[in-house]
Amino acid sequence: MITEVDKTDSHAEPFAVKARYVFPVAGPPLPGGVVTIRGSKIVAVGSQSDNAPVEDLGNVAILPGLINAHTHLEFSRLEAPIGEPGIGFVDWVGKLVELIGHWDHVSGDAVEVGLAESARFGTTTLADIARPGRPSSVYTPIGPDAAVFLELIALSHESVNPILGLARAHLKSAQLAQDWRVGLSPHAPYTVQPELLESVVALSAVASVPLAFHLAESPEELQLLRNGTGPFRDLLVKLAAWDDRRIRSGTRPMDYLRQLSMAHRALIIHGNYLDDEEIAFLGKRSGQMAVVYCPRTHAFFRHAPYPLEKLLAVGARVAVGTDGRASAPDLNLMAELRTVAARHEAVARETVLHMGTIDAARALGMAPEIGTLEAGKAANLTVLALPDREADDPHDLLFDSNKPVVATWRRGRKNDGWA
Ligand SMILES: [Zn+2]
């Protein structure tokens, strides 16, 4: 997706942008920093630009383009999350299933709306969960670059092979795609037959594609895994979607983590209720496994406190996602990062910024191209307005503020036409 623009890079005239602060993320914040761009790439980051005209953007921060590590863009037409804050997770799933049941097809329109909204909020790359049937042509407009994780749900033994066929077709279609990359998302323990998960993990390893799996999201899920009882089972039985063979009694999230560790790369979506042993397991595999924290969705369901400090203490990779608008108010990744900073005061703000940039890039396997401002990487920049005050730590200017994103550059192309 980058090659086409690359050809023109050597002919393009360089230009540079200056800000009150540049946050390269690869190093400390640069007061009055300058980023020089040529074509689709960054060619220099420093205190000046040698041979390019410099545009001073004023009282703003230039950040690496923000990366939203988990969303479901198909819900982007919802005006508000489903249900009231504090709704039980299983009740919410029931309402979501009912809502989707009323949709006669998977529409690309909502995805386009979500891409435009994400772009406005300064996201330059996102990981989207896509139900089968969505037209992939939707990812070609100007919106953020996308990693498209095909959602795989198999509620019966008979559905496993057809779903695997869809997964293989998705991998194949990605070979022709220019504007999106490929991922697979076996949905969650309660919607995926064990033989599907096993096959998809093998497929991930062979084809070198990342997986995303919702895990340890709610106490009801843990109860279902442990002994096959509770409100989750009741809902699945009611939906004729329960199979006693799907989950062995005494199962824990750890059983899935072990299996997912055999994949090329795995994103553990939510992980709200991981225990210490599971957290330690992830800490040892940070090169290949990451957790995606969705802070405002976490707050919407009023879950128990998120184990962020524990995850970071053992070196686990943590990225941040907005989740979809079925559980989040909007697709504003900066608002998610500010929520992290507000809820986890012991976590350094620098670390929070990393969660929305380089750690998300690493989680997706895209760190060689994006996630920091460094020469040679894609010219993906997010420009955030700053408040009119000083701060000992310039990171505080990003987080103790509600100033908006005012522009982005994505692969060298400016986008600020949304004001
Ligand atoms: Zn999700």
C-alpha cells in the first residue's frame, strides 16, 4: 500500500513542519521541533530543517499518527452506545445480537462514516473488526490505513469449514489490496468452536497474519469458562447458540493464551479480568502478544479496575482501542488516551502516549513503518492543539487538556479539511 507513493518520493520536493513541541516517541519531546517530509516518508526529525521550507504550525504538538488498535467500524452510525452505562455485559450482547438481526446486510456506509470520524480525530491507522460480507472497496478512500480483521464466528461443528473458507478468501483478497492489510479475528471463547480456533491459529502462523481475540472481558465469561453456567450460558441457549462441547469445564483464559501464543501474532482484546499468572505469561511474550485496553468501553460497563499497572510492571505490551460505537461514545483515540492518563495516575504519561503510537504499531507488526517520528518511516503525523500554559513535563500538555486534533499527515498527505 505504500509502494505506489514510494516511486514518487525521490522526485518530491521536501517540506518541513515546526511545532511548539514535537513528540518523536523514539526520543524525548523536542521544543520547537521540526519534521521534514519528502513524498510519503519522514526524512529528518530535529531542531531545524537544512534544505526544506518550514511551515510553523504554532502552539501545537506533532505526534506520530495515532493508531487505534481495536474498533468495529460497522457500528459507526449508532448515535450512542447500546443500553445505559453500567449495563450487564450479557444483557448488552443480547441487545447487540438483536440489533444486528434487524440489519439485512453488512453495509459499507457505516464503515465509511467511521473512517471519516476516525480521520477527524487524528487516527492515521486503525485495526477494524469486519463481519464477513463487507465490501473491501470501502477502505480505499482517504480515511486512515486499516488492518482489517475478518470476524470469524462458528457456533456449530458444521459451520467451521465454511468459515475457514472465508478466512482463506480474506487472506487472498488482501494480496491484491493496496489500502488495507489483513488480520483474522476468531471472535471470543463463547462464539468459536475449538476446532476453528485451532485451525485459525495454524493459518495465522503459516500466513504470518495477526489474530485478534476477545478474551477475559467480563466476569460472566469467566464463569462460563469455569463451569458452563450463568447468564452467558442462558443467553446462548436462548439464541440456540450453545454447544456443550465448545468449552471444557475448568477452562481459564490461560488456556486460550497458550493456544494464541502459537499464532504469528495475537492481540488480546480487553483482557479486563486476566489473573496474575496470565498477565505474567503475556509479559514474557510481548514481542508477539499484546493486550488492547478500551478504556471508555471499560468504563461504560463499570468493570472492576483495569490491571494496567500489573501488565506494564511485567513488561506486557498494551495498546489502546476505542472499540466500536456500540459501547463507546465516539472514535476519539486521544479521548481514550486521556481517560487512561486520568484513571491510572501512577502510569507515566510518556507510556500512555506510547500505547497509542509505537506499542500499537508493535502489536500490529507495523513498527518498522509507523508508530514513531523517525527518518525512513511513513510520514504519518497527528497535530494536536496545545493549551496556552507551561508544564514541567510537556506530556501533561497533551493529557491535561481537551484540545482537539487539528490536522494529520498520512503518508505525506495533509488532511485538515474537517474543521
Ligand atoms: Zn471488539
